[in-house]
Amino acid sequence: MKFTKMEGLGNDYVYVNASDVRIEEKNLPGLAKAISDRHFGVGGDGLVVISGSDRADFKMRMFNSDGSEAEMCGNAIRCVAKYVYEKGLTEKTELEIETLAGIIKPTVLADGLIRVDMGEPILGGKDIPSLIDKKPVISEQIEIDGTAITLTLVSMGNPHAVTFVDDMEIDIAAIGPKVEAHRLFPNRINTEFVQIVARDEVKMRVWERGAGETMACGTGACAAVVAARLNDLTDRDVKVHLLGGDLSVHWDETSNRVFMTGPARFVFEGEYSGQ
């Protein structure tokens, strides 16, 4: 099976063009787990399958390294846009990509960066989804091992819980899994730990549902900026510093849509023979 390894700010996935190889639906979760293994597989945060769509220019399906399927990934969709454009699958620079979170619209910019219209944030507690029946869910306290943690909930097509911290020296491996699996979140949840630097600048670490801590999360960065603005901690144009690099996020006041701009990079290509 031919594959391409790509990364967006260190958030790395194995990309497969479905027109090049036939993969049975039932085998996709197992393939994602095997190919993502950093010792016995190609290695990555998950598997992304690119195919045709009858609703958009292309379709993207994204599987975490544990085999679970996610609705969307901001870093991955930038890579998908670069993949289809650079490989000559389209001449369009303004694209529509079908995802489980709906149609997402990335644009390939002249400088090589990818700008993505991520759509409007979802703020209703039940719509996140969570068991909290509020809209919006701002500064909601939950208990983790007897300690209160304050969360603001945002969905960018996939669910995020944002907590604000004084610095980045946090035990994310201890806290992240417990927030992810908390009883309030029926589909589990991604958790962003955000430090405010200035009104236009934040630092962020992320615990991704089904993958653990990753170098970056595009939807998480967007959710973090929305949450920070809802808490009046930042303005609407914010640079987000992640472990893998920086993203620029703009939450447009007029349209209510969130725009994310960042890099996407080819790493290598190869053939995977399985185990």
C-alpha cells in the first residue's frame, strides 16, 4: 500500500489516497492502529484516507492512533489540501473537503501556508456533546481526583474542553486522560491547556482524544481562541504557540466563523506491507 507521511506543526499522520488502494471498511481501525505504531509501523498520530466526494472536491476520513475515527483534524485538513494540490489532483487553490464535521474550506496561499475556514464554533453544552445543559459553557468546574478543574467547552466539529493555566509545566499525562474520559463527555473530549501571554498571543498544550499528547491540534487551537475570547482573556486575532510551532487564528466577529492559518509539510513516501 502506497502512503505519504505529512505533518502540520508536528501533528503527523499517514495519508493514503483511496484511489490508489482498496481498503475494506472493517479493516480501517486496525490499519490505523498498526500503521501509526512508531516502533512496528510507519509511525504517526493516526491515519487519514483521502477519496472522492459527491458533496465536495474531496473527502477526508481521519482515524486516531487507537483506531477510533474522529470528526475532523485541523492540522490534517491543511495537509490534505496541500496533498491534493501539490500532487496535481486538482488545480483549485480554494477547496471544499467533506469531513464528518461537515464541509471544510481550506485555501492554498501563495506563500505555501494553508488557510482554513473552520466554520462557526458550537457552544451549546448538549451539542459539544456533554451532559451540561448550558449555552455557552464557560468556566464550568468538574472534579478530577478531588481537585476542581475549570473548563470552557467548544466544538469545532469535534469536542474540546479548554482550561487556562499559569504556565505550561503541567502533568498533562495525568490530567488529560481523566478529562477525556469524564462521565460528562459521552463521546470523550480533547483537552487544551492554555496560558495567556498577551491579548493576541497564547501558549497551548493538547491532550487529544484517542491519541494522547500531540505536538499540535488545529481544531484545538481554534477552540482555545474562542474560549479565551469568551472569557475576555484575548482579542479575536491570536497567535497560538504549540509544541510543534505556531498557528494564526482569527474569530471573525461579523460572520462568527473561525479561520486558521498554518503550514503543512511532506515528510516522506513509501509502501506499507502490513504485519
